Amino acid sequence: MTVPRLYETVILRSFPSIRFFDGLPEGYGYGSPFSMALSGLVTKNFTIYVKSWTLCGEWKEDGVEEFRSGRVPDSVLMLNTVIRAAMDRMDNIHTFQ
């Protein structure tokens, strides 16, 4: 009964550096919380409840030299692919920021 309300508004925030809690990096033993949440949206059935989705934060652009030479880095392509996969499953989305 609460799951539809819980996933109605999803905000994923990326941080430019690793944050530590009790001496351990956030997401210790897994990927970053941003990546794990994005993965959950792609692999679980919660996306049917999402009406508003916001991606915010700061990203470090690795591979600046690749951009300069005319190539898009693989990390950027992978992030775009996963975001697109999540959005394709959001049948009821009204807002994306």
C-alpha cells in the first residue's frame, strides 16, 4: 500500500567525491549509492509508480581528452544507456529534471 507513494517522486543525487561514514566509504562493498539506486530502478518493478524523477549533483568528467579528440567516453555512454533504460520503464512519468 505504501510502495506506490514511496516511489512516486524519486530524486537521485550524485556527489563529486566519496563520502565517508564511520570511517567507511558510502556504499562500502557495493557501488555508489547513485549507481545502486539507478540499477534498482532498471531491474525492479518500482518504475511503474514513478511520476517525478530528478537527477542532480555533481559529476567528475573523466576522459576529457577523449572528448577533445571527438570520442565520447564509455562511462558517459553507459550512464546514458542506464538512464534511458530506467526512463523506458516509467510509464506514468510526468516530470524529469
